[in-house]
Amino acid sequence: MTASLRLRAGIVSILLLAVFLAAWHLATRSVGPATNMSPKYAKLMGLTATQGKSAMPGPLDVGAKLWEHLKRPFYDNGPNDKGLGIQLGYSIARVMLGYLIAVVIAIPLGFLIGMSPLMSRALDPFIQILKPISPLAWMPLALYTIKDSSLSAIFVIFICSVWPMLINTAFGVASVRKEWINVARTLEVGHLRRAFTVILPAAAPTILTGMRISIGIAWLVIVAAEMLVGGTGIGYFVWNEWNNLSITNVIIAILLIGLVGMALDQILARFARLVTFPE
Amino acid sequence: MPDKFISIEGIAKRYDSGARETTIFDDLWLAVARGEFVCVIGHSGCGKTTVLNILAGLDSPSKGAVIVDGQAIEGPSLDRAVIFQSHALLPWRSVLGNVAYAVSSKWRNWDRVKVKAHAQSFIDLVGLSGSEHKRPSELSGGMKQRVGIARALSITPKIMLMDEPFSALDALTRGTLQDEVRRICLETGQTVFMITHDVDEAIYLADKIVLMTNGPGAVLAEIVENPLPKERLRGDLHRHPLYYGVRNHIIDFLVSRSKTFTSDRPDHDPRKVPLVRIGKPELTITSGVEQQAVESRQASWPGLARPLTSS
């Protein structure tokens, strides 16, 4: 029953994709010479005017270009012409670095907040004010203090991914069932061992949920951050290709951003499944 | 009381809620001898669980102290194992993992193999052989509570504290688990302090049944000595000539006297809780204030007189 449901859902997905691609193809196809004009004028005007063809590429153009990119993802022809693999690599590396720094800071701090009602109350106003700030608003401050555009991007990733992890860790730690703590207490388990053997496993599903939200936000923000700081990365690539008026490349980049974001989310989902326990 | 293994000395518990102070119980005195099985019966809200938590060291009294084996309780201890009402198993650990966690907490320098073997022997003791690698979520309520019992026994405690351990179980499972707890406690000579709502459970398991009045301001009203012999079978309980006497005495207390006890007995001395012996034909009081005869109610109902002898 479930297998057949999956099969049917898969068929519907493929059908929807086919309809979308067909509609896209029809909407962007060339409708033939629009008007009679002198060949010289036509050459000046480009395909948009002469062939009635939209500047928006069709799925076949995008497919062909994508294939080109996939054939050589890691070429490097100078600062403005790098392979997509390199650009994505830069973005992923920045996200990972900023995200890992956030993990290292948010989880112990979240533990502290979750364990101590005093720290929880004391830090709450700061968290409430800092949390809703758009990470990009930090960019000028980061650029001024860090004086390095690439590091500033990493800082922005850090600042945007720290909050969901911090809040979820604090919540998860604070809401560990009292009876589990009592079990550890009656067994005279020390504070450190209790934190690792009872509180951490009990709060792990909540912490992982926070980490999953964070990686999603980090991947959203890196594109915007790289558009601002420039140089390398998939965000920079999108903006550069927009300046080149290569809509095809922009579409390819959008597709790849989506795929990488999904992959990152799935990796975290897998980790979450490992630590989830049925009650 | 010659041997005071556990001595509860004048403990009280109060909660401050702004201007009003609520006294859950005040000036509680109780002594438990080594190897004794004591059940506490009382209505919800009388502070039974708080008393147990104080004994466990999870809670501290507002006044007074509890002395166990000559030492005042100053926090939880591996000498006192708790069996929680909600079994409180760690759901991310297997059955073996849960018991091994307790074992490795008690003997921190034991290696993995030794811990595992020790834990396994207690899993076998409670009849869970074959389920040691299951997660708590895969077990039935009765099996979960067995794991809780195995975990408590595995650290070979001096005292077992049980907070309504069987209340969440169905009657059949409860019966078998009572049998096993009784067998294990008799074999190991455990001192047990147990809270229950179930009168029959108390009569089957306990040597002494402590009756607690309604809270707030609860006191220990009586200690009923179980007249049934040590060798008792669950199926035979109700045939014992004194069974209904004890049962009716406790039920009378729960139904009416638990409410009115404090006002009926203004001179009740919390340090000398009367020890009630249900005998035939009437009750005798062996300690406490002599004149305060606990009125015998169990045989006053014509037509429902308990059988004097049956076998």
C-alpha cells in the first residue's frame, strides 16, 4: 500500500515536472522573424527583436549549459570565470565554518541557559533583541571591524545560525524530564557525567531540530552575503551572471542552490533521526 | 523499637506561596527496623510522595531530619534505590543499558564486561531474559516496571523506596509483580518503604502499614501491624481469619477517620504513633497513649462478621 502510494506520488511528480518543462519551453520558444528589417539593424537588435525570442532561456538552453558546467565544474580562468563546483565549494566552506563556530558557541551556552534559571532570565533580553536582526545588517559592522570580506561573510553566517541552536538547546535542556534527572541524582551521578549521559541525549532531538533550522537559514543567508561581499561563492556567481545578463547561468545557479540546500537539510535530518528516541 | 534502621525525626514540609504558608505535613516521626517492609497509605495530597522523596534525598524537609543507619540524609545516595511510579527509564538506552547505567554509577571502576554481567544477572532475576536489547518503548508497562526494579536492585541498596510502583499496571501484571517483589525482598532481606493506594497490596506485601491522615497538615495516625504470617500466598490472603479485620480497619480509616482524625484526637502525640494490632476478638494497642483505644469497628456490623477461624 505504502509502496504503491510512493509510486503514484512519484509518477505525479514526474508528470508535474514534464508539464512545467513543456510550459516553459512553449513560453520561451522562438516565434520566427517578427518583422522585416534590414540585416544590419537586425544584428544590432539581437534575437529578442528579430526572432521574437524571449531573453529568458528555454529548458533546453539551460539543460545544454548545465551539461557544459557539469563537464568541467572546477575550471579556474581568473577571478570572474570559475567553475560552478569551485563557487559552490566556496559557499559551502563558508557556511560550514560559520555554522561550526555557531555550534561550538551556541550549544554550550544553550546548556548553561537551560540549566540555570538565573542565566536564562539574565540573557533573555539580549537574545530577544539580537535574534530578529537581519544577519545582513551586521555586514557593515563586520566589514569595519574584521576588515576582511570573506571573514565578514563567515561572521554573518555565524550570527544568523547561532540563534535557533541557542534557543532550541536552552529549551531542550530546560525541559528534560525531571524524573530522568532524578534517576541520575539517586545514582549519585556527577554533574558532568549527568550532562553527557542524561541531559544531552534527552535534549538531543530538540538540539538537532535547532541545528537543522540553522543550516537552512545559513544557506539562505550565504547567497545574499556573497552578493554583497563579492569575489567568490555561488551568491557572487549569481550576481556576476546577472551583470553578464546570462539568465541561463542564473537559473542554473538557482537550481544548484536549491539542491545543495536540500542536501544539507537531509544530512541534518539523518543526524536527527539517529538521536531521536521513541518514548 | 530496638533497631532504628531508618528514623524519621520530626520532619515537616511547608511551601511558601506569598503571604500564605501551606504545611503539607508537620512533625512526622517514624522508625523502621532493618529488613522491614513498610507501606504508607493515605489519600492523594497528604504528602506521601514528599516523604519518600525526602527519604530518597531528592527533596529536603523544612524541619527535622531523617537518619538512615546512623547517618543523616544529606542528598541522594546509592544506598537508597528508588523505584519510580512512572518507571523513569531512559528511553534512549536499551534494557541492559538502563540497568548497566546504574551498575556503572555504583562501581565506577568496573570494566564493561563486569558491568554487563552484573546487569544481566538482575535482568534475569526479574524475568526479562531475552529482552535485554529492547528499548523501553518496545516493552509493556509491566516489563518497564520490571526494568525499574532490576535497576534499583542492581545497585544492591540498603533500602528500597517505591512510589506506587504498580499503580499504572493492570491487575494481572500487578499481581505477578507483587509476587516477584515480595520474593526478591524476602530473599535479599531488603528494607522497603513503599507508598501505595491499594489496601490489598499493602496487606500482601507489608509488615507494617502506616496510615496517614489527609493533608494539608497531615500526620501519621497509626501504624497497623500486619497480623498475617510471613509465609503468605496472594491467593490465600482472604482466607486468613484476620485478613478482613485488617482490611476493614484500613478502609474505615481511609473512608472516614483520615478526614476527622486530627480533630478527633487533639492529644495525638506525633512522637508516639499508636501501634495497632488487629487481634481477635478486638484490637489491642501496644504503644502510644493507653487510654486512646482505637474503637473497634470491624465486627460491629451484624451479619458481616468476619470468620473467626476458617482452616
